[in-house]
Amino acid sequence: MITTSSKLFYGLGTLSFVGALVWVVAHDGSSLGSVALIFLAISLLFLGGIASYVRDGHVLSTDTAAHPSAPAAQSASGNSWWPLASALSLGMVVVGLISSPGIFKIGIALSIAMFGEWMITNWSDRASANAAYNEKVRGWVVHPLEIPIGGALLMTVIVLSFSRIMLSVSTVAGPLIFAVVGTVVLAGGSLVSVRRGVSKRLVGGACAVALVALTGVGLATALNGERHELVEASEYDHYAVHPCGEEAEEYDEEASRAVSAKSSIAATVIFKDGELYAEMDGFSEPLTSISLQRSYDLTILFRNESVGEHRMILNYGNVIEDLGGGVTRDSKLQACTALIGEGGQQAITVRIPKPSFASPLSPYNIVVSGIEDSSIEVSVP
Amino acid sequence: MSTVGTMKDRVAEPMKIMRRGRAALKTSLAVSALAFLASCARDAPQDTWQPAGPNAEQIDNLQRPVFYVAGVVGVIVFVAIGWAIWRYRDRGQAIPEQTHGKPVVEIVLTVIPALILLGVAIPTAGTIFKLAKTSDTEMTINVTGQQWWWEYDYPAVGSNEEQYGITAPIVTSGQLVIPENTKVLLRVTSRDVIHSYWIPKLNGKKDSVPGRVHLLRLEGAKPGIYAGQCTEFCGLSHSYMRMEAVVLSRADYDAWVANQLEAYTSPAAGTLAAEGEGVFIQQCSRCHQVNGLLNADGTPIISAPDQYIVSGVAPNLTNLMTRNTFAGASWDLLTPECREDVWKSDSVTFGAKYLKGVTTDCLNQKDLREWLRNAPLKKPMYANPENLAATGGKYRGMPALGLTEDQINSIVAYLLERK
């Protein structure tokens, strides 16, 4: 028997099957999306089957005279915000089509969610004559989705807002803010946990105010932009390897902090008292000969502990380019830091594609420009 | 009639429940027995309960008592739950008095697990610190994972050079060769995705993460081969990403190092192997390095796997036949009989057998030839050229090269000399 609610599931299931076929045709036989859609269709048809089997909860849906409590006998759905939300989502899809793929994708996701909510609300409004029960039924269906997704969105807002704030304040203020906020949250949580009489409204209100404040400050700082060091680093393309000889100021002496947070240092090269040596994890003694891996993103940290400004240069062979017409150009492969002042340090990331024995005439090494008699031999097997 | 029927039902219902209970009990016992029997494997090269080195022994010394304590606790909990389920099953009796809070019980049930956990935590922390120690390192080896094989390179620096005679870098794959009773430190990393390095009989796992170098101690107490496997899902052929650690006596290890450092010698002119050298240069050396192989003009042939492979490297085949495995240690280079002869040999004779490498009689022709005919068919590696748009045309492993049988014959002959 095709009941009121099973119509929805059967309809959606059929639509999913059709969608799967369209997917296969549109994606040149690709099966990934079609498998998902077929599974969706099977699930929906299964739900439709259940709805038919239980006849929408043993209520004869069409015999409204004999069964005034049947869904069909209920009044039409009440006022709802979902149509408005669905329309806005569709508007977002249109805007996204013109402006940005990101907005388009978010619009699609929101449209699906809003239409889904609309349909389920419409269905649950007519589930029985009891409005409270209908609300409960709606909750059974959508709460398993709404609550985790809502929680994730809330977390996203908090994390995004907080990260914008931390990226805008100075490196001195950042840890202080982090410590203060952490302490306030911990103290507030502890207080609430030990004082049983605190009303839920008060806690909820405080959290809401904090969330609004956090979001507002986060939005304001996002509009204001990141702190100037980060902007400069971004403009300078901090992590790129620059051609040697090009003079550039050391804009962020503590850049290595950012790098080391993301990756290990393959070798720390230290220039001290006119001598160059390296330190590597796994080797207890200073090294004047190091081995680096081939075809691997190596991060090398240069630390200048000598007087004056110095630049580290990694020589890793040469490359012969074919310029056409039988003309070739032999270029040195080098990676360099900027000029680093005493006590300063900088990390560079480099990928060495060829083994060191590929260039017998241009040995791989690390040197400091202007210092002839000290170098580190580099072996790349 | 209805009264009689009801009486019958009342008698029949418990009987039915008891029959069902017996059936469930029998099924549970049968499944448990099967699970128990499955743990009685005779040949279990990756058994964590058979440590073969001091690091693994430290883990074993920790895990055994923890396992026993956890086992006893588990049995107590399951028996208690089972007894409670059976004893207080619904027989139509009145619901017992509902109470809330038994402070003594709650405190006892909190304190006992806390004490057990504390008892486990103290030796665990001690073991972690012992396993993290690196100051006593005697040898350092770089271990780099990529889809789907491990590369080992022995840097010619520090104690490697001074104490073990590694005067030039040694690059190998599939089998990690280390001297016995030597504190080896592995610098583990990855070129593409996260892998995990684990030789169960020698130490615990260590993730290999792109951009990070993780340190792992390894030490084998006696000569032999110890199997392992990548333990972090890393893509299509994760299950084919295996490794073996080979422990040799010091004398045998010195011989192995000396052999690895020997200069390349070309096959004798006019032989099938010499023909194979030419085919290798044309077909294989684009990705596979063989140190010492020269172009016609006398310049060294440098492979360029960075142009063809996502990870930027392919196994170095300079001394392929000194290893017993190929293709990420997924297949043996030795025939099953020869492999068993090496694996089952005692620690005294093991080294000599291993150092013999792969001989013509012992070569596993079948798997090697199948690999050369169509590698992706043997080990899935996303090698379909039509599906390489996402990687800019680069492969994740060895593609099918379309070699003829004559070419395969000659390459096999050439590779047999790579010792």
C-alpha cells in the first residue's frame, strides 16, 4: 500500500536511481557517485517499504472520516521558516555560479539541508493529531543530523574566529590572550561544575554572549587583516627558495618557529666563529659531512652565531637546459637563505632531485658566502 | 481451553528460552575455540610475542604482565556481567527497589581501576623513555617510505664510516641489513603519504610522516631474518608494502658492506647479460639507478625517477641479487625451497647462506618474470596511463613496459649479476 509518507521515500528513491544513471552517463562511466546514489536509493526505498508495511503507524491514511487522527485528516502544515531558508540557499547557489565555486558548493549543501528540513517538517506536522508528538517525531528523524552538524558549525565559527584573532595580534599578545581565555574558560567551567544551583539559563546566556563577542571580534580582526609580519612573509613568499645573490632583508628572525611547527629540520647548519658545522637528529656529534635524501622536501635551518650578516648557500649540482638550436645553458642549482644577522636564523626548504655523484665536477656542499675555507660536504645517495 | 493453552505457554516459554540459551552458548564456545586455535599458528614471522632483540624484549616485558592483568580483569568483568544477566533476567518478577548512590561502592570501583592503571602507567612510561633513548646509537640508517616500498640509505658519516667501514653511501630496499647486537637508529620518514615502520620482533611501530624525521631504535640479538609490514594504510597496495630486517654477525656484516661498496663490473661481452645491460639502460635506468653504469661516452647514467614517479624515486638495483626480495619485499627472489633454507637456518650458518645472494638455481623466475611482463597486474599501482591526469602523468609505481620475452630473458640474466 502506498501511504502518505511512503510516497516521499519512493519518490526520492526513484529520483536517486535516475540520478545514478545520469551520473554514469555524465561522468563517462565513473562509478563512485553512482554507487553512492544507488545506496541512497536502496535506503530510501527500504524506508518507503517500512512506511508502507506499517501503514504510517497503523493509521489508515486515506480514510479520514473513520480515522480523524490519520495524517491526511490533519490540518495543513503550519508556518515555517524553511521555505525562506531554502530560497536563500538557492539564491546562494545562483550567486556562487557567478562569483565563486566555494559559495556555489556551500549553497548546494545548504539547499539540500534546507529542503530536507522543510520536507521532514511538513511530513512530521501531519504525522498525528498531537502537535507535541509530531515535534518529537521530527526530532527522531532530524536530531541525529542536526545536533552533530550544528555542533560542528559552532566549533567552526569558534575556531575560525579565534584563529583570526590570534593571527592579527602580536606574537607577544597571542600567548597572553590564549592563557587568559583558557583560564577564564577553565575557571568558569569549574565554577559551574561545583555550584549546582547555577541556572541553565544563566550559563546558556553567558555562553551566548561569549560566542557573539568572539564572533564579532573575530569578524572585525578578519576584516582588519593579519599582523604585518605575516603579511610581509606572504608577500615575500617566505618558503620559496630565492636565487642566490639577491639581497633581501631578514624580515622575521624567528621564522623557524613557524617552519618547525610543521616539519622536522633535516639538518641545522651553524656558523660559529668562522666555522661551519651541522647538527642532525640521530647524530650526537657536530658534522662536517652530512647525508641528505634524494627527492625529499628537506628543511635546513641556518643559524648565524658569528659577528655580522651571513648567507648560507646549498649547492646541489647543476642543470643543463636545452635552449634550442644546439645551444645549452649550464646553471648551478643553489638554495640560499637571506642575509642573517648575528643570533638570527632562517629555514629553507629544498628538494634535491639527483644524487651527488651525478655532478662529480660540482660537488654538493653547504657554504657561507664570502667564507672560503669552511664548508659542509653534502652526500645525496 | 484458553486456560490450558495459557498454562502450556507458561511452561513452554522458559523451555524455549533455555534451548535458545544453550544454542547461543554452544555457538559462543565454538567461535571462541576457533579463535583460540587461530592463535596457534606455527609459522608466525610477525609474532609480537617472540621478541628477538632488547628493544622488543622491553616491550614484551611490559605487555605480558599488562596482558595477564587485563585478561584477569576482562574475565572478571565478563563473568560478572554474564552472571548478572542470567541471575536477574526478566522472569516476570517485580522490579526491585531503585536506589541512587552507594558512595563506598563507587569509591572502591574508582580507586581499584585507578590503582591498576597507575600500576600499568609507571612501567609503561619507563619503557617509553628507554625506547626513546638515542645517545647510545652505534649506527644510523635513513629509512624512507613511499608508495609502496621502503628505501634504506646508510650515510657514510660518523660512526657508520669510522666503525663500520661505510665509506660511501649504500642505498638498498626491501631488506634492512644490520649487524647483530648493534644499537641501530633508524631515521624514519616518508616521501608521499604516512606509512608506519614495524618489525614486530625487533621493536614497536614508528610512523613515517612526510616532512618529519622520527627516530626508531632497532637491535637484533642473533642473526636471522625478521619480517615486518607497513602498518598505516597508505593506499591501493598498502598490503604489499612489506619489509624484512636481516641481522648478520659482525664479520658477515663487514662482508656485506664490502660487497655493497664494490665497483660495478659490466657483464662479459657477447653474453645474454651484456645484452640485458643494454636493454636495462634503454628501459629501466630512467627510473632505477645502478651505480657505476656508464653511458657510451663514459659519463655515469643517472636515473631520473623524479620525472616519472610521484614519489621521485625508484629502488636502487645496484646489488639487487644480494637481497632476497623485490617489489617492496612483496615477492621473494628466492624459490620457496631456497628461501626456506635461508629462513630456517640456524644463526651460525645463516650469514653464509644469506651472503650467497640469489643464484641462478635459486632465482624465483616465475614471479620476477611476471613482474617484468606486467608489474601493475601483479601489484596494483594506479599505472593506467589514461588515469594519470591527477599526478601530471607520473606513476605511483612501475608501469607495464611492454617488454618482449627476449628482453625479459636478457634483463633477468643481467640482474642475476647484480650482486
